[in-house]
Amino acid sequence: MTIREIKPDVDRDSVLAGAKFADAYRVTVTDAKLDARTAAERIFSRNPRWVQALLDLRNKVVAPFGLKTSGEGDAITGGMIGLFPVLSETPQRLVAGFNDHHLDFRVVVDVAPADRGQDVTTTTLVLTHNWLGRAYLSAIMPFHRMIAKTLLGQVCQAPAAR
């Protein structure tokens, strides 16, 4: 399994107008029947221990600033995948994310046919609103890259038994 950083290939204006930050990672999977929701569930429905520890730490640090710890409770129609409300979906693309007073973000999961299966791409878009959003984005960026690659790697694993 090779996870590659690629140039983001989403229409920023239709997903998150004004987004100043975007990155994308891609992996090829052999599962030709994989759709975007199933891919997103494999990616975001469970966290390795070290990722969960970082999220727990993040939640404690940002609590005094009133930042959201998830999108739970937002008015949504597509349900939740992990911490993220599903904003729109087709079999080929799922868009999740939420807005907060410091920044808005979206995670896009795309699934497209490839030579040996399907390419699964996660694209993250961020629109910062103020100095707190810019500082937050700068602080989490090294962790974001590691977490994004790790979570995308989970799409290659069989779903967890329920």
C-alpha cells in the first residue's frame, strides 16, 4: 500500500468557498465495489490509539476557547461518520465537515476506477476566519499530515467486526 500526496483536485468553490488551505492524499485499493460512504467509514470510524490520544489532548487544550470537539449536534441529514457530519454524498464522493467560529473545514472522500481497483482520495479544505483559526491550523498541520495518511491507510483494511 502506497499513500501518495497529490495536488487537490476538487472544486473549492463548490465544496468550501474561500478555502485557503487544501491538501489531498490517495491510495489504490483492490476492492472494485467500494463506494465513498464505505471508504469514509473505514477511514474515520475508528482511530488508532495514538490518534485518539492526540484528539483527546486537542479537545482539552481547545476547550477554554469554546472550539467544537466534533460536529455532533449540528443539523445534518446524512448522519455522522466518526466525528464528522455528512454534508453530501454520492456513490463516488462523500463530503463531511462542520463550521466553527475559528474555521470551517471539509473532508472529501472520492472513489474512482483505477487500473488495479479503485483510487481513494481524501481532500481536506480549510477556511480560517480569524487569528485563532490561522494559529490553530499552523499548530495542527504536522499532526494533520500524519493522521491523514494513517487514517487513509485504514481504507485498505477489512471493516472491523461489529
